Amino acid sequence: MSKVEIKNLEDLFEHLLQDMLYAETKITKALPKMAKKATSEDLKSGFEKHLEETQDQIEKLKKVFDVTGLKEKREKCDAIEGLLKEGESLMEESKEGAVLDAALIAAARKVEHYEIASYTTLCDMSDKLGENEAKKLLKEILKQEEATDEKLSKLSDGIDKAAMKKAA
């Protein structure tokens, strides 16, 4: 299959939207695994809540494709593949308990920061392209991602302190 040539900002916007549709779909598969591995109940419920939000974000992305008339499809996103693979490795290598929870938070925050950067870019592009309805939907997703990162940051405070204790 040959790659499509990106000739202008609209082509790039479409490609990046397709990347994010792929990424969010992959994240819906990773979050249940992360929730299952988490030992902190707050972290476990945070992952479960974010799974619901991610499913909602996929619906919002589909609306963006609809309102812009762009082609709704998933374009493989190498960045999310790498981040999720790294998260899998951290889960396998980390000791059960607070250290594993700290590793899960670290992996999740890397994903959140990737998503924040991506949605910030898409919001800027939608503005330049005059896609106001798309921008509104993308802004809603961006706010959810920023809120999730903030929650993960707060959760990490107590978990990191517990993880600092050396095993006896």
C-alpha cells in the first residue's frame, strides 16, 4: 500500500486526525490491562474512568471527520505504538505494588503528553483551516487529556513516596 502525499495543511490535518483515531483505539486496548495491573484502587478507577473518556473521544473524533468531510480511517501511529510498547515493558519489569503503580503512572503520563501535544496541534490547525466545529470538539478532547494528566500527577505524589521505600 502506497503512502498518500501530504500536499497542504488540510492533508496534514486529515493525516494527524487519522493518527489520533488509531492512537485512541489502541489506548482503549491498553487501559484495561493497566487497570488490571494497578494495585492502587484510585489508580485502577482512574484508568477505568479514562477508558470511558477515551471511548467518548473516539466518538468526538468521528464527529470531526463528519463535520469536516474528511476521510474517517485509522492511520497507523508509530508514536503511540512505541509509547504503549514502552509501557508494556515497564509493567513487566516493575515490582508489584507502589513501584508498579509509579511505572503505570509514568507510562500513562507519557501517553497523555503525546495526546496533549497532538490535540493542541490539531486545534491550531482547525483554527487556521476555519473548521470551527472541529476546533470545538478537539478542544473538548484536549481539556479531558489535560485533566487526566493533572489527576495522574496528583496520584503520583503518594505513590512515588511509597515506591521510594527500599525492599527489606
